[in-house]
Amino acid sequence: MASSDDDFNKFDTLSDDEYLVLIEKFYEKNANNFAFPHLDLEKKQRLVTELFSRLRSFNSNATHLCLKTVRLLTRDREGLDALTGSSVLEPLQKLAGLECTKVDVNPVDVQNVIEAQKCMSNLIYMSPAVQKFYSVSGVADAITQRIKETTATKLDDGIRFFDMRMLFLLTALNADIRQRVREKFHGLSYLFEIINQIMSSRSEPVAAADSDVTREEILRSEIYFDKRVTLSNEDIDYLIEILKTLYNLTVDLPNLTHSYAIQEEEEEGHLMRLVSILRELLLCYGPNDEKQMDLRNHIINLLTNMPKTCFEELLSPAVLEDENGNDEHNGKNMEAINIILRFLDHRITKTEGTKNAKDALLPVLQLLILMCQSNRTIRKFCRQFILPPLGDEVLNLPTEGQKLRNKLTRMMTNPNSELKTLSAKLLFVLCKESVDRLIKYTGYGNAAGLLYDFGLLGPQHNTNKDQYSSDSDESDTENYKKIRDQYGIDPVTGRVNVKRHEDPTEGWTEERKMVEVDKLVHTLDRAMTQGLIKPMVMDPHGNPIPAESVLQFREANLLAQHPDNLRASESSDDEGDGGQSQANKPK
């Protein structure tokens, strides 16, 4: 059929049975194909037109074969115009039970509903014309209506999955649909309810080991048990579609995202409830590590849309009998935060040095920065996890090792500017935006890029001091203090001073030293004049500028090495370095 023009020319002469034989052969031959170069637009239009004209008279099985054939054609962008007319799109919407005026909330012919949904999903993804058609024809409204009316009843898993996929696609592509689903149909509430239903149906009470209570007694009380929720592959696939849809519905909430002051109390309540639900979802188990990580990835993506005032909902009161003391801090259960930190560690290990690192790491880095900036308890817990008190670690470079501090420090010099900036900013926030503290943990060499971008290369100061608590987090270990006092810490590298080789000028006369200095000055001056090198010095504001001469370069180095001696010779208008410090304070 596929290769013969005669097959396309004789469609109208074939009986229904003969036509179905040809369709079945075509499907079997092309079931694994995603492109059909042998079918031009005219042939596709002839095939599709004939197929939908006969569809009304076919039984369920024949209709299923025809819809599967249409689904094959929707995979190929070439010649897609044959499938974007109302004569195709309207029957598909009707077969899917998604007519705006007649929503089928209890489909009987499940296999054909699902096939029609698959065709619609492919077409919405592929074609702007189809997106516009289904936006106007009310597909998103019908899906929301079906979700609303089947929340308390059982709808086929396949149907509900593809309903959610289409809702995700339509809300991703059309801002008006997002607003309509969110406000007119109260879509957020119904999606919350679905997530809660899935978790409740999969929860299993786990009694304490030393408890003699019966299962009935456990179910009547939450004092004696924890709920372990284990999700199936199908549950996670469906939840991911819901989370992606929720991301679309919350991505453009006006005056809400990342705002400290939330105007609408109703929206604030919705988002706080959502964060609380996401916390419970983070604690769920998956059938395997890969699926569990995939679910957590989408939870983290959605959390980046949340206002900073909602992150407190990720915490819960600590249970005194909790065996896992590592997840407690300041009387709060930090298990959800711990999961996010371990997710970051896992993602860095898996993607470090690969092309996928940016897409894999940016959302979780952004989320941790937002949480640490807005919530003191979260910041202190994250600091203990990422930047614990230093000890023997200073014997090695900050980039050496597989602890999370080492991995983030390595990313501070990543070629990708976004990864480099967010990694450095997370560490900077954990240090309460103290330049001295950041250099202590990462070394000046690794921190220089961030300090330059933030204009902090001059006199060191805390840019947002009022944002953080005044109590100190410093608690250096005895080993660190001993190593620091005995060997000293090199601020550039962030590790102990490496033993230097013997002085190569030892035994030289003063005359020879002066001759070598003159040679070096002459060579340096010639290289600067010819533009071969461009040494940098600091201007009064702490910004690097090219040195105009060797003399200026020499004076800048002397100032760095002996600042007190040179400051004494400055004019009496500048008392110490007060004038410079005042000039560098943020306005």
C-alpha cells in the first residue's frame, strides 16, 4: 500500500473489509517508523480523508486500528497539514470524550479513548495550528471538568494519564488557558486532591518495633506508627505529569513568585498547602532509585516557583522518638531538606563534566539559594551539611575530594557561566555573604570570579548583613586551629602553606641581585609596551584596571604587601582607610 499509487487511487472502490486489510498492512509495516518519506502531503490527505469518512461505520476494533494508524502519521512533522483540519481534529476530540458540551466522565470504549488522546497529544505538541484549534474548542476546559467529576471515582489509568499530558501541553503553550484552569475551574485544588489521593492509597502504616498494638489500633492512631508511601511506576509517571502541569499553573502568578509580600491570602494559602504536599511527596519511595530521582527532580522544579514565605512548610516539628537525629535541627524535622541536598550531591556526581550538567543542576541550585536566603533554619542546616567546621580538610585544596563542598568549589570555575555563578552564590549565601568566610572555605582563587561579578574585590564587607542573624556560626575544630597556627593557611589556595623550595638567590651578591632586578623591570616594561601582557591593579573602588606603567604596578604590589606603611603617608583628609571604606560601602 505504502509504495503503490494505485492503492491510494482505488480507496473509493474498496469495501470496508478490503480497506481495513490495506490499513492493517500499512500499520504492521510502519509500526516502528517515525517518518514517512514515501508519503507526500497529497497521499497523506487522501489516506486520512478516506479513513475518517469510513470511521463512523466501523466497529470498536476497526476504529482502534484506524486510530493507531493515525497515531503513526502524527509522529512525522512532514505533511502534518493533512491532519490539522477540523475534519480530523473534531472527531478525535469526540472519540476522546472531550467535547466541551458533552464530557464523557465514564468512558466505555477505553482503548479507543486512549488512542484518540495519543493522537491529540502528538498533534498538540507538533502543530501550532492544532494548539490554537484545541484551545478554542475547549479541550482544557473539558479535561478539567473530567478531573473534577472523577476525583472521587475511578477513571482508567491510561485515560487520566493522557488527560494530564494534554493539560500540561496546553497550559505550557497558552497563558489564557493557564489562567482559566487556575481561576475559573480551580484547577490547583483538584490537582492537590489527586496527589493526596495517590499518596493515601499507597500509604502503609509501619508500627514501632517494640509495639504490641494490632493493625486496627494502629489505623485508629497516628501516635504509634509512621506512614511509608511506596509508589508504583504508573503512579510516578502520572504524578510527574501533574507536577509539570502545576509548574505551568504557578509559573506566572502575578506578584507572587519569589516575593516576600504575598498580596492574595487565598493564593498564599493554596501555595503553602502545595509546598506542604510536596514535602510529603519528597518523602515517598519509588520502585527504584531512578524513578524516585525523576520524581524528586520535578518536585524541585515546581518548588522553584514558590514564594520565599512558603518554604517553612518544608519543615515539620521534630519527633523526639525519631531515630534519625541527622534530620533534626532547631526542633524541626529537616528530612525534606536533607533529601534535596542529597539530590544535589547525586546530580553533581552523575553529571559533573558532562553536557547535561547545566539542565540537571540549575533548578536545585536555584531552589537551595532561595530557601537559604529566606529561612534561617534551612540555611543553618544546609551549612552544616555543605560547609561543616574545617579540620584536616585544609591539608588539601578545596577542589580535592568528593564532599559536597569540594564539588561545589570545583563548579565555581565551571565554563558554564550560570552553573559557575549559582554554585558560588550558594556557598556565598551559606557564608552569610561574608567575603572572608567564603575565601576561608573555597580559597581566593576559586572565589575571585564571584567577587568580581559582585564588585567585592575591594575592601571586604558583608553586602547584606541585615538579612542574616547576628550570631556566629564559626566553630573551627581543634585540628584546624592547630594546623592554622603551625603552618598558616594560604588564602589564595585555601589550604595550608606548601613548603617552599630554597631561595634560588641564596649566595648572590647585592650587585648581582640589582642587575637581575633591572633586567626583569626592563623585560616587563617592554612586554607591557608591546601589549604582550597587561598586568592589573586595583582602583580606589576595588575594581581591576590595567597598569599604565611598571612603576604603578610596583606601587600597587607594595600597597598590597605593606598597606599600613603606605597609608601613613596619605593625606590627613583620609584617617586610616576610613575614606576608602566609606566609599566602598553599598549605597
